[in-house]
Amino acid sequence: MAQHAFSDTGAREIGPGRLPVHDPSRLRDPKLLESLELFRHVSPESIELYLEKCRVIKLETGDVLLDPECRNNEVYVVLSGRLRVYLETLENPPLTALRQGQCAGEMSIIEDKDPSAIVVAAEATELMVIDHETLWGLVNSSHAFARNLLSVLSERVRSDNEMIADSIVIMKQYEHSATTDALTGLHNRYW
């Protein structure tokens, strides 16, 4: 998967082979694991073999982690730093920010589709990388991990539903403004 970082000079490729890999031994720290949404209440012993397959990478500010035009086969868990999520283009305001403990990329793996958003490092960010096979191994080996993954997905759906509801309210307000005279409150000619 080719990934890009945008700067004043344009995009630069930062594909997996070019990302610096950091010491993954810290992933064995039970306190760190407990602070991550996907690993809450998961026994480290039950997933030890899968943790050994995970990598730790670091992104610099502006590095693009996920892009709808690039296939994704990994889940990224924020160990430190922050990611911003954009819809359609980086010129739009960010939809949300992902902080320490949260994850990105799980939807594209579960749906087996390209990412639906652009995810960019808002600052220097360290990430745990879980590949496709390892993710399903974790789901199969730990009920707590599977429950946490379902919780993350449920939050995403709930957030999407809230955005849709907010958009409908805003659309109705615009429609009302377009069909009503602001001075008199009566319907206008457009109505």
C-alpha cells in the first residue's frame, strides 16, 4: 500500500517499507495494553503469540496513514500522538481526532473495502500495527478482544448516525430559511 505525506512541496511516499519500525517489546506492558480500547480486560497471556506479530511505527506530522485510494490491510492503534480523520479531501475540516488508545483502519478490514476517510498524523504519532490475519487471530483467541472490537464498531455506527441526524436538522433549517421571508416570517415565492 502506497501512502503519502503532504507538505509544502507536495506528497511524499511513506509506504510500509519506509516507515521506521520501533521496539515492539513495549506492547507486552499490561498497563499500556489496558489503556488501548481494543485490549481492555484482555489477558496478555491469551494473546501473547499475536502481540509478537504486531509492529510499532512512527509517523511525522502530516503523514497520511489511510487514504480511500489506497488499499488497507491493517488496523492502527494510537500509542502516542494524535491522528485527524478527514472526509473526501484534506481541505475539509477534520471530522474527528483519534487520540491515544483509539484505532483506525478496522472498518476497511471488516468490510473488505478501501478506507472511507483520509487519516493523517496531527503530530508525531506512534502506532501499533495489527495486520489482517493477526486481527482475526486475536478475535478468535480472546472473547474480550472481540467484544472490544464490537464496541469500537458500535461507537463508529452511533457517531455516523448522530452526524446524519445533525445533517438532517441543518438541512431542514436551510430549507426553512430558503422558503420563509426573514422579515415577515411568511412563506416566500420560492415556497
